[in-house]
Amino acid sequence: MKEKIVYFIAGSQTLYGDDVLEHVRQHSEEMANYISERMPVTVKYLTTCKSNDEVVAAVKQVNADDNCIGIITWCHTFSPAKMWINGLRMLQKPMCHLATQYNERLPYDTIDMDFMNENQAAHGDREFGYIIARMRMDNKVIAGYYKEEETLARLAAWCKAAAGLAFSKTVKVARFSDNMRNVAVTEGDKVDAHINLGWQVDFYPVGELVEYIDLVTEEEVDAQMAEYATRYTMGTDRIDVVREQAKYEIAIDKFCKDKGGYIGIVDHFGTLQGMNQLPGLAIQDLQLKGYGFGAEGDWKVAALGAVMQYMADQKGTGLMEDYTYDMADGLCLGAHMLEVSPQFAGTKPEIQVHPLGIGGKSDPARLVFEGIEAPEAVAVSMIDMGDRMRLIIQKIELVKYPKRMPNLPVAGLMWKYKPNFKTGIEAWIYAGGAHHTVVSSRLTVQDMVDLANMWGMEAVVIDENTEINEFKRQLMLTDIIYRRK
């Protein structure tokens, strides 16, 4: 992500003379360098814009730079906003308006009109803000001193979302299955997702994958098994079953790369013709490589998972499913049949072999472990409302298993809902949240809201402040707004 660039563009005008403009340049460059050292991306000072032509030229440069994922604008002095109009109408990257200034405190003993004229960001911010509001642009505004930790944290979150948006436009999902029988929530408009999110979702017959599996050599399997040995404990003597999963992983990875760089995978147990097992260990290990996975035909979760893993630096993020409750203690046990990512491992994962019970295939190998703890995490669901996509973001707390579950043959997570057990469940259901989610212990609610805003997508938040009647009212009002668009 550090290879991605956010350009820092200052606004000013020629009224104040060359000396002031040189100060603007020096201050902007110093600020951009300071910010860059504390961001997940690289921030570079680009220019100080003083005219319509300069804004247009800067925006053309930004749009043409494939490594550029967005811009930060700052009005050091008073920057007449009409000069920004033509350039901003052309802008194709996200924008963050940083409402800050070079000096944190006023020099009360020496302040004069020269200082006032040179340092009037408060003036420039409002002029710039008006034209953004008038143009109905969806930008991010962050107010605060640029060296302040809170300001930097908010800016870093925005940068992560901007990087996620750029990555989203490259996401390709290979589906080896359609949606599982009659399941509604995993459906969605793939053409709309391609237009608005950049996601390319393509179907391949599982037979094409089987051809790749048949070509995997024993030497390749040996190398993959050696990798497993460095990360996991071998908890079975059925090595042939584990080697089969290794073949699946090698084949899927090769297939996705050969076919043009797919980073999302979709399968389900009903479409395994030519395969002996449902991919379990294979899918789990592939998620460590950044692949998003969607079970039962859920391509939205596969793509969303890939994007969120990228934003989270492939840590603490992956497919999850609300499985069953401990209603006495207000807990949810999240798991899946086989495919829980080892990014969630709170104990060293162990490779085990157990019957699957459905699908009519042989017993698959999978990783079993207890999940991580995290005081703040998010569970995110994307659903198709027919006229739009909706991103549902719930704050959760990942907790330790209250008791060992020695007979549970899958990996899992345990969590508490925000604001509480009953309200958290009710709000999720009212919003239409799916049973498949992407959970992350590394991303925040604000990270996901920023990304949804960049996508132009409805974002529904369930957190410690949620109250059901007000929540339902917000859903109703939002529905009215979107239906009128």
C-alpha cells in the first residue's frame, strides 16, 4: 500500500506576492512529508494552485497517474474557489479536504496583518467548502492540526479507504458455482457491481479447475506440504487427504493467475464434480495470500473480503458466518463448514480430517483453531436492495471461547454484538444483513464508512449508539431517498 500515492495540493492566489507563495510551497512540502511518514500510503506535495489552468493541469496529472489513489487539498491562504470548478469536475480520484494550518497556535505577541494574510486557512476552507457543496461533490473533510494524533488517525483511515477503492477496481472473482439452492441473500446484480465497484465476476465450470488439479505434480505437493509444516500442526495421520487439499490450493492459485489475476474465489459443496473433497484447508491457506472467499456462491463476500484484506494488510480479516448463539451469555459463535481464515487464529492451527456430513464427498482436511480476541472489530455485509447496494457495518467485540469445544471440527470466532445482544441482532435483521460477513479486527467502522462513501453506496452502521426505533426510522428515510434517485 505504501507504493500508492496521495497528492497534496495547496490552494492560494497571486495577490500576496512571490515571497508568500514560496512560504506556501515550503510549508506544504514540509507538511506533506510529515504526514507521509505516518500514513499507510505515500503522501507527496504536488503543487500550489493559483488559477483555473493550474487546477486543471494538476487534476489531469492526478488522473493520469495509475499509482495515485486520491488527493488532499489544503487552503493555506485564501484560494478563490471558482478557479477550482473546471478541474474538480474532471477529478476521477477521491478527495480529502484537510482543514488545518501550518501553525498550531497564534503568535499572540507578534501577530500582524502580514501574518493574517499569509495564514488564513480558516478563510480559505470556507470558500473551498462552499464550491464543493455547490457542486454536490462527495468528499471527506477532516478538521484538526496536521500533527495531532487524532487528525493523523482519521487521515490514515481515509487513505486506507482510498487504497481500498483503487484496489476494488481491479478485483476479479472466479465462480466455480452459482448460488446455492434458493438462497436469496447471496444473489446480486453482477453488472451493477462491475459498473459501480469495478468488480469483474466470471463463471468457470468446475471441470476447468479439475484439469488444473490433474496437472499438479507430486513435487509441487511436497513443497506445499512443507509450507503447511512451517505454519500448522499436523493433527491427522491421513496424509493423503491433506495432500489432496494441497493439490487444490496449488491448482486454484495457478488457475486464478493464468486466467488474468482473479483474487476472489467462489464454490459450494453442490458443485464438486470431479473433485473428491470440498476445498477446506486449501481455501483457508489461500486467504493468507490475499484471496477473498465466498461460500455457497456468494461472490459479493469474495470480492468484499479481498478488498478488506488488502486494506487490513491481510491480518485479522476474512469470511465469517453467524452460526449459533449462546443466548444466556449474549454471545454468537461464528464459523463455517471449513473455510475460516487462519488470519483469525488465536491458537496454533491444527490440520484435522473429519466428515463433512453434506455434499456426498470424502472427508476433507481443514484447519481447526480458536479465534482471536479483539475489543473492537467489525462485521460487514453487502446486500443487493434491488435499486442499490447496501453496506451494513456492525461493531462487535471478539472474545475468548467461554469453554473448550473439543467436538467442534471447525475453526471459529466468538463475539458480542454492539450495542447489546438483542438490539444488535434486531438491527442487523431489520437492515437485511446477510448470514455471510467479512469480519475484521484491523478495520474500523469509519474505515468502512469512508469506503462506502467513495463507492457512493448506502452505509448502515450498528454500534454502541444504536436504538431500534431511531434505527428503523433511518432505514425508512434512506429507502425513500434512494427510491427517488
